[in-house]
Amino acid sequence: MTVFLRGAPVSSRFLAIGAFFLSTVLGFSAHADTFVARFASPTLDRWNYPFNPTPGTRIVASTFGNEAGGTMFDNRDGQFIVGFNTGAVIPSGLGSANYTINECIVQITYANDFVVAYDPTVDPFTAFLPLTDLEYADDSDEGQPIELYGVGFRNGFSLASWTEYSPFGAGSPLDPSVRNAFALGANAKGAFVDVSNSVRERWTPQPFAVGMIDTLKAGSLIPINSTMRFALDVSQPAVQQYLRTAADAGALRLSVTSLTKVVQQGGSFPTFYCRENPLVTATGLGAATLLFTVSTPSCIPADLNCDGSVNAQDLATLLSVWGQPGSADLNGDGAVGAQDLAILLSAWG
């Protein structure tokens, strides 16, 4: 079964309505084969920059690098985090191995006009070294790409505890590798690492996706309100793993980054709409969007963790969400209650 749910769950009321709609459509098949989640706006977004005085409430966010050879700041200095809470649409808590990610597409919208050139290809780290570096190699095309990665956490923060209002980092904001939430990618061995300083570390990470604008030719200046599309490469094992973990947690966080060349206190760099932008709130257009298609194993509704049997783990899950909507609402009445408990116990074993 395929379920389509449109909208942007930006409030608890909307989440409850969405979950009720989902359980009603699915009836007694809470663990359907395929779920298609469409979000017209993120649950959160954050200009992840050390000198952002209003984290979580910006109207625009920009991405850029630091000065070539500079010792201060991360190489990917200005980052833009977008987050979507997917648990009301895609059942969470099944174990990451029980998800297959079929498609994940994110779109963001430019908020500045003819400032940067469109580059749809990954540039090697050597293009961002100082001109005096023996490995420096001039980039053969105009502009620098906008790249999408996951989000990692440090300094005691986690996916569950970090919010768009959390402090930027620990220590001096001038130092590299201090931000609490950072762009996460995979190294050559497949291990997840912070890719924010790949130039200093002298390697070229493979992004989850590179931003594309189908209506523009490479090298063209990008007009305002252009939509940039990121089709995440779900064939990459690291991308598949990251997205499976996100689906299991019910929360997807992604980092928009670039190494756009700047100088201290200056430069031309891309800027994107945040969900709080007055144009976005007035028109409903321009915020980051998500299309997320996920498959799960088919199993009976009472088998909440889809492990092949109805047992104490499923009972514990049901009791932990008593009175709430979600996949444990086995009779589809909008809240977990006595009837759902009776259904689960009747399927025990």
C-alpha cells in the first residue's frame, strides 16, 4: 500500500491530524509496504554559523567557505540545517534495518539575485587551497557547488537533544571543529565523519547530493526564487544507512553547505529562504521541502517492531504511547487505548 500525505507538520496539532489521517487510511495495516511523505516546509531550519545572533528565527541562511589557507573557522563555515520530523507519517522505531529508502529529494529556494554562478559538479579540495600550495589546481568551471550532507553532533548534543535554538558550539567561535551540529559525510572507509574541514584534511568528500537547477546551464548566474533540487543518492551505502537511521528515529536532519570562495568580511555567496521569511509565511512557497519514500517489511499490525512475533516488546511500545496517535493505534480511532491493547493481546505469539 502507498500512502500520500501532503503538508508541512510545523505544529503539534498538525502532527496529530496527520497521524490520525494515516492510521485511518491504513486501517488494520499500520505497517504498510511503502510510505510517501511530502513536506511543504521543514519542522526546523537553522543558519549554522558562529555569529548568528538569532538562531532558529532567521529569514535567510547563506552558505560559504573560509579564506583559503585560513586557520580560523571551518572550511565549510556557513552551513544551513533543515530538519523534518517524519514519525507521524512513516512509522518509527522498527529498527533501522527494517527500512529501505527508495527516494529522498530536498528542495531549497534562492533568496538573492544573480550573485553566484551555478555549478552542478563536485570540485576537488585542491581548488580551495592557497595559490602558493604545491597541490593547488585551478577549478575548470565557474562557481562552487551547493552540497548536501547529513548532520552529526558533538559536545554532548544528539539528534534528540539538539534544536534549532541550541548554542553554536563549545570554545571560541573562531576555532574549527567546535560546532555542536556539523555536516556529516562518509570517508573512504565508509565511516561517518565531520566533513566541515575537508580542505585542511586534504580530501574530497562525496556529498549525499549536489544541488541541481534543471532550467539553468552550468556557469549561469542564479536568479532569485530559483529552486535547487537535491536528489540524495540512495545507492550510496552511507546515504542509505543515514536515511534508514533517520526513518527509525522519526527525524531527518540535513546540512546544506558550500565552499563558496570568500574573503574576510566580504564575498559573494548564495542565500536561501528560511521558513520564517515573511514571503514564505505569506505565500507558503520558498521554504525547504522534502519528498521521502520509504519501504518497510509487511507484518501484522500488532507486531509493532515488525520482528515476526507479538510479544512483550510490542506491549511495552503500546503502553509507552498510551493515549497518543501513531502506529500503535491499531483500531484507527486516533489514540492508543483499551481496544488497541485487546487487539494486541489477541494476536500474542
